[in-house]
Amino acid sequence: MTIDRRTFLLGSLAAGTAAACGASTDRGSATSPGEKPAASPAKKSILVLGGTGFVGPHVVTSALARGHTVTLFNRGKTHPGLFPDVEKLHGDRDGHLEALANRKWDAVVDPSGYVPRVVKLSAELLAPSVGHYVFISTISVYAMGKEYVPNADESFAVATIADPANEDVKANYGALKALCEQAAEAAMPGRVANLRAGYIIGPGDPTGRSPTGRPGSPRAARCSRPAMARRRSPSTSTAAISAPGSCA
């Protein structure tokens, strides 16, 4: 089966997210010759905040394909017919989280957090109820403006905002995402994975962005760069997902 570039790039993020939820906590050494291979990771229960927009359905599909049990929490307004066999809880992240009370999951995936106040509400509520929080962040959190910094990793400084109460996402996208990361980590110290992706593109992309642009154009040049952020050790809570050739 032929997989086009857009499907591959988005699938890499979705598969990475599902793997982050289902990864074993045992980080032991690799199997030695003659040893039996380790058992497959246990199946997990995963809560997805949203799950029916752009990135969410790919995360859900990948998690289900790995045998995990998925629950969606959303307002029931965007593509409500998706995943008819998956449990759906309805509410609103902005103050109406009652449906999440008194429930437990192994992990939560958050592809819909853009405002730190809202992420704080869900992360604090879920802290006693989930083992791991996977936040879909962005490479825009890095405080480098429009300049490309070779070999920068997750220790690079993040963008800041003069007024943390300013919730203008369009004007302060990177800085607000950085504050969202911090809000989740404050609620669940050591249990948060921030996936700082570049352009997330693929089936269902509402922006219509091309992965390359015209040959020789500035956009094509950006897409041909190596990924700016590199994944460090498995224990590092902040990771970047970048498929080969992705726009970062």
C-alpha cells in the first residue's frame, strides 16, 4: 500500500503519541543473546481531550490499533459520529469537567490545549486519576523568533508573555503553549510528556498547508532543514516528534 508524505508525517506523531501512552515504565537494558524478549507492554486505558478534530482522530486510531481502550472527552460538536464504538464523555474544558470526576485512566492525551488556565483545570482534576499526561505542544514554544538555531534541544529557552492572563492564542501561540506545558507539569510533576512538533500536517488538516512548497522557495527550504529539537533520554519529559523531511 502506498502511503503519501502527508499521511506519513501525521501518522508519525499519532503513533508516537500512542507509544508514549503505552510505553512500559521499565527502562531496563536491552535483551541479551539467549534471553527471552520482554513481554509486550500492557494494554492501557487512555483518555483523549477532544479526539475528533485534526490530530485527535489519528491519535485515537493509532491507540485503538495497538489494543488500548480509549475514552473521548469533548463537547460533542465536532464530527460527533466519529468512533461510534468508543466511549464518549461530554462537557467543556473551560469549567465543565464533571464527566471526568471519579474516573481513572492510565494516561491522558491532550491535543486541544491552547490556554494555560484551561490546561490547568483539566490537569489538576485528572492528577489523582491518571498516570501520565501527554501534551501535544509545538516547536513554536522556543524563544528564537524567526531565526533557526541548529542543534537546539529542549533545554533551549522558551517564549514568554508579558501578561500571562492574555489568552489571545493567535498573537501568543508559542508562549501560551509553553505556559500550558508548565501548567500540566505543575499539576503532575514528572508525569508529563510534552511533544513539541513542527508543522503537523496530513489528512484532515484544516489549513491546507503543503509539506514542501515550490522547489527553491523559502518554505521548501524550511521543510528541508533537519529537526530543530532532538529527543533526549527516555526519562526526559519533553520530547520533539519530527519525521524525516518534516516542516519544523
